[in-house]
Amino acid sequence: MLNLNNVNQVDFLVNILAGKIGIDPKILKEHIQSGNIEAVLERIPEKEACVVRNILANQNTVNQILCSKEVRNLINQLNNINGGC
């Protein structure tokens, strides 16, 4: 099972995603940490990027996603990795 408290596993996931979208893992991680989603979206097929943009444009959908148990657990685990930032 994936344990996001393990920084190596987070790096592993970033490396997988970076390979799939053709970007250096370090640059991808910087984009994610800075919230520069457009830099990531421009590297995926337009259809998928459009879906993500539509989700992000709808505050109710974003709230539903962020309030889901799975996402809350993921956010808590990621915050623990970053020292509770």
C-alpha cells in the first residue's frame, strides 16, 4: 500500500507522472509546489486538460473533491511530509 508519509514514495509518483507527460521530475515538483497548474496542463492532451480546467473553474465541484475523505487523507499526508505547511 502507498504511504505518502514516505518521501521516496511521493518522489516515485512524481517521477512516474513526469515520465508520462515528458517533463523533468524536479521541474514538475516545482510546478506542483508553486501551484502552476497550467505548466502541467499544457503537457497533457487537450481533452484531459479541458476536463481539469472545467473542474477547477467550478467552485462547487472543487469543494466536493476537496471535501472527500480520500482527498482529505491525501492532503493530511502531504502536509505531514512538508512539516505541516
